[in-house]
Amino acid sequence: MSHQCFEVEVEDGIAHLRLCRPESLNTMIPAFWSELPSIVREIDRGGEARVLVISSTGKHFCAGMDLAVFTSGGAGAQAKGEMGRMRANMRLNVLELQESFTALEKARMPVIAAVHGGCIGGAVDMISACDMRYATRDAFFCIQEINIGMTADVGTLQRLPKIVPEGIVRELAYTGRRMPAARAREVGLVNEVFDDHAALLDGVMQVAREIASRSPLAIWGTKEMVNYARDHSVADSLNYIATWQTGMFQPADMMESFQAKAEKREPKFDSLLPVAKPL
């Protein structure tokens, strides 16, 4: 299936999703918001991919939300009708946009963002929903919404304070300043900085291959636990992992790890099972 905003490939357990509108700085047009969650959910349901990499093309990673979203029935679009009903619909529109990025968190596999050039506005919302972020030296990050007179509303202000210190988030969100890659690495927004785009993709794919070589069931459980612990108390999180392990911890993958080590080979793990689509 062809997409307007993305190129997709899956090979050796690694799904690679590329933003492919470089002539428009990969802005998030209306199609973006339906294509992204649809693609991610389809990859996730298939079970073949064990990690998802999101990269981009052109000069910048992504310049954020396209103005067309505000004029085509999306968030902020003006509709005719009674004011309370109009505002209620706007809330539903914003929630739907949020779900486009929440799909990244809900996926069973880890999601890695490979950022070059500008990562602006909605793009920060997107990478905040990823498991890990890597960048080129020329990359920069900007919570652009404050610069156009609005409050960021699709994830940045909710997720970013769980990734970097709150004071850093407040400074970026209140001022709309650009954070260069070196500073992003310093505060923990990105894991590593690479010299250029080619080196970035090489480095990220190496990380992706390492993840893909591990038990996908154990990786899924690990992602589930880290995300849960982020949003819950230690006591609740310990209770959740105990319950999770009761059902999900099976000896097959562990036995394969031990056997592979004894035989001096790389372990081979079954992929996750496909998820049946709802009737």
C-alpha cells in the first residue's frame, strides 16, 4: 500500500518508517494523522517486526503540524453549530490527534526516533512518544506552539517532563527556544549524537539489530513495565510485573538463551504472534 507521508519497509525484524515529504519539510498534513497510527498498528499486529525505526528525508526531520490540519476539520477547525457542541467536537478532534502518537507507546515493539535537522512543534510530540531518540549534530528541537500563540496539546507537555528535567521542559515550552543536539544529549532527550545523517542511520540500525536479536516477548514485557512504572507508584509497578510474569513468563526463550550460549551461537527466538483484527 502506498502512503502520502511515509515510506515503509520491514526487513530482518526491523520496521523502518520514513517521512517522505522533504519538499514540504515533512509537515504533518491531514493524511499524516491517519497514516501514522494505521501503519504502526498494522506493523504491530503482524508480529514480524521486533523494533520500529522512524527517520526522515530532506533537510529537516519534521517542521510540525501543517496549517491544513486547522482548516480541514481537524483540531482548531471552525465548524458551524451551537457553541457547546462545536467545542465538544474540537475536544474529540484533539483526542484523535493524540492517539496518533499514543499508538507508538501502545505498540508491542520499541520505537526509535532518528532525528536530523529541525524537530519542530508536533514532531517533538511524536518523538516524545518514542522509546529512544538519536540525533545528528545539526539537529535541534523546538516546542513551536508557544511561538504561534497556542499551548502544545498532543503529548509534548505530558511526556517530555518524564524524559528530561521539568525545569528544562518549562524553559523550552515557555520560550519556544531551539535546543541544539548537544544540549539535548546533555539533558537526556537523545541517547547519542552522530556527525551526519548516514552515521545516524548506521548507529540507530545497530541499536535496532541488537533489540531485534533479543526475545520479542521479553522486550514487549520490558516496554510495558517501563511505561507503566513511569505513570504509577513503585508499589503498583511491582504488583503489575508480578501479575504480568504469572501469565507471560514462559521458559522457552530462557532455555533457548542458555542453549545458544552453551553451543556458542546466537539465540533464535520466535516472533510475536499476529494479532487478529476485530470482527
